[in-house]
Amino acid sequence: MADNCLFCKIAKGEIPSQKVYEDENVFAFRDINPQAPAHIVIIPKKHIKDLNSLSEGDDLIIGYVQAAAATIALQFPEMKNGYRVVNNCGADAGQTVFHIHYHLLGGRSFGWPPG
Ligand code: AMP
Ligand code: ZN
């Protein structure tokens, strides 16, 4: 838990969210500003700033978080034909919350390359 981290507070239930999944390592909730019909934010419960800030053992956590995306996608009929998993690392990529997270988006088709 990092002081004043929005996503740490969400994972602890100190700030309300629309939870869709939780296990010992992972918490997932609906994005407050959805960019697709189904837009889920998936975070590790451990506070890690971003993909450039992994400590020893964090690679396992990140793998766990990414695998959870597939489990969570099964909950959403909108994702049965596909979904997108996105990590924004750093300000230039659009990261605004510095607790590592993956966006899970589905329910529409997505362009490539991303904007
Ligand atoms: P990023 O821009 O990759 O750092 O993504 C942060 C995401 O968190 C954005 O898509 C925001 O809409 C979302 N977000 C910010 N505050 C909340 C909140 N209180 N509950 C749910 N999602 C949030
Ligand atoms: Zn945090």
C-alpha cells in the first residue's frame, strides 16, 4: 500500500469501485470513464508504479495479472469474440495513475495501430 495511491485505496475498499473480480493477488473494477462497452481496470494488489519499476518476483505478479485478464473476460459476453489488453507505461503512453494496471476492453472492434 502506497500512501495516497488511488488504486491501492480502491483495492482496499477505501474508495468505492464497481468490482468485477478479486483474488489473493489481483483486483479488477469497471473503469470510471469507459472507452468501450466493457472496460475493466486490472491491478495487482501490490503497489508497483509501472512496468519499469518491477522488483524481484514482480514478474510473477505481472504474469498473474495478465492471465487474470483472460479469466475476467469470460464474465463478459461482449468479449466472446475478442478483447484488448493494454498497459500504458509512463506519461507519453498516457499513464495517469501510477499503480501499474492493465486495461481490458471489449464490446467493439479496435483499430490498429492504436492512437
Ligand atoms: P491510465 O491512463 O492508463 O493510467 O489509466 C487510468 C484509468 O483509471 C483511466 O482509464 C481512468 O478512467 C481510470 N480511473 C481513474 N479513476 C478511477 C476510479 N476512481 N474508478 C475507476 N476507474 C478510474
Ligand atoms: Zn498503489
